[in-house]
Amino acid sequence: GYQFAGLEYGAECHCGNRISSPQAPEEDCSLVCRGERGSPCGGVGRLSIYKVEEQLPGHRKFRNIHRRGCFKLTNSTIGTFPIHSFQPNLTTQSCIEMCTDK
């Protein structure tokens, strides 16, 4: 699966293995996930990026997850985050699971 999950605009999930875009101010990623109150889900042209670590002992699906910050969505990001989906009830976990399952 992919190492990074990027959440954009509250309802879009991007997956990739390398961050190639510049970091943005945290306040640029202030939109909340439509399916999960309180979790930052990017912004307009901004990704809240999470790094997925190895599986936790005794769990099949859940892994250690580390928020990497807010990043600008650029043309180079689209190249390094090739998987993209729109999820009307997006949660951090649903995006991460999609990226690790691909």
C-alpha cells in the first residue's frame, strides 16, 4: 500500500509514496472531514498529509499514523499522489485504509 494519505477539501483522498510539495501554514488545512468532526481534512488546494507506519501488534487493519502537516497541492504532488477519490463522508481512517489497501 501507499505510505502517505492526503486529505483535501473535506472530501477528497489522495494516496502516494513521496511528498514533493512545499509545506503550507496549518491554518490553510482548516476544513474538517465531512464524515468526522474535529479532524483536519485539508483545504482548497491543500492536503492534510498522514504517514502510515507499520501495523500495530495484534491488529490487522490499523497502523501507527503520524500527521505530517499541511501541504500545497501542486502539479508535482498530483504526480507523486497518483490515486485520488472523492468520498462524501470522508474520515481520516477511511482515507488511510483506502491508501494502504491500494
